[in-house]
Amino acid sequence: MIMDMNEHLQIRTYKKTGHLEVICGSMFSGKTEELIRRIRRAEIAKQRVKVFKPRIDDRYSEFSIVSHNESSYPSEVLENADEILEKCFDAEVIGIDEAQFFDNNLVYVCQSLADAGKRVIVAGLDQDYKAVPFDPIPQLLAIAEYITKTLAVCVICGAPANRTQRVAKSSDRVLVGGENFYEARCRLHHIVSEGE
Ligand code: ADP
Ligand code: MG
């Protein structure tokens, strides 16, 4: 009798397990750079990759995620998190940038994709300009297998910066902009004015 090779070697084949990675930190801390680095490596490994970002952040490009040091990678702009599920049947690795601007359904979406055996890499701001945790990033951190906290450089003192200072006049939570509106600051030099 010819023995089944797997049986002989006692190899059990399991469905590939997925996981969730979260890259979070202040503005200018290198989240997008790090996301692009991981996606490029997945591409070198010949894995099928898809990258998404929310409609609200099409300030630099509608067709790519773009870092502050001008590295970029093609992406699709979506209106809401549910659309990600419809577009990922084929993908093995899924990158999501500016995740804080997606709705809270993103948590369910990431969980479902990882449950389906995919590698999900999410990058987003973990705090708003008042240093208040920015949903749905805290919820994603709770369910992630891997977490990377990136720090920028405080523009005042050069210390590691964990916060985002708004330098434009607005008290809306979401005010999309770059260096003209925001600075990276450490805890000591981050200021939230009265009434904000
Ligand atoms: P994020 O996605 O976290 O906003 P990016 O990946 O887009 O960050 O940009 C990171 C890059 O921003 C750095 O490599 C650096 O060139 C640039 N940069 C500008 N200001 C700062 C700062 N204060 N601290 C660190 N990097 C900065
Ligand atoms: Mg970014």
C-alpha cells in the first residue's frame, strides 16, 4: 500500500492564518513611509497586494498614498470601510492608510479579513490634535497581533514627538492638511488652548 505522503510525514495542512498589524503615531512620525515599506516587501515576495485610503484624504493624490518625504504607492480611494471587503477577495496583503478617517466598521472589516487568512496592515493617527484617542485606532490596537508606535521629532526641542500640534485656527476635529496646519510636538510642547 502506498502511504499518503502527508500521513507518512505526519504533516497536517492547516488553512493559512491571517493577522492584523497596526502602525500608529502622530503626524510626520513615518506611518505612511512604514506602510509603504511593508507593502513593497510583500510585493517582492510576489504576494497580491491592495492598498486603500479614505476619500477625505485625497490632498496629495487621488490614486496613491503619499508620505511627507514623497514616497508613494498606488491606492484606491474609498467612501467607507465596508467597500474594502468587496475589493479584497483576491488580495493576500491589504494596506490601509489614514485609518482614523474611516468609520468604526473598519474594526469589523479588518477582523473579517484577518479571519479569512489575510495580512492586514493599518496605519493611522492614534490621537487627534487635542491628544484624545482617535477612533477606531484604539479598537484596532486591541485586536491587532502586531503594533508599531512611530514617533516624530518635536519641532520645538528635537525630542521624540508623540503628539500633533494644530497651528491653524479651527476647532473641528477633522481639518485635513499638512505642514501648513500641523506640527509634530512632544508632550511638553504640545498646547491645547482654552475653548478648543
Ligand atoms: P506620517 O504618515 O506619520 O504623517 P510620513 O511617513 O508621511 O509620516 O512622513 C515621514 C517623513 O516626514 C519623515 O521621514 C521626514 O522626512 C518628514 N518629516 C517632516 N517633519 C518631521 C518631523 N517633525 N519629525 C519627523 N519627520 C518629519
Ligand atoms: Mg501618513
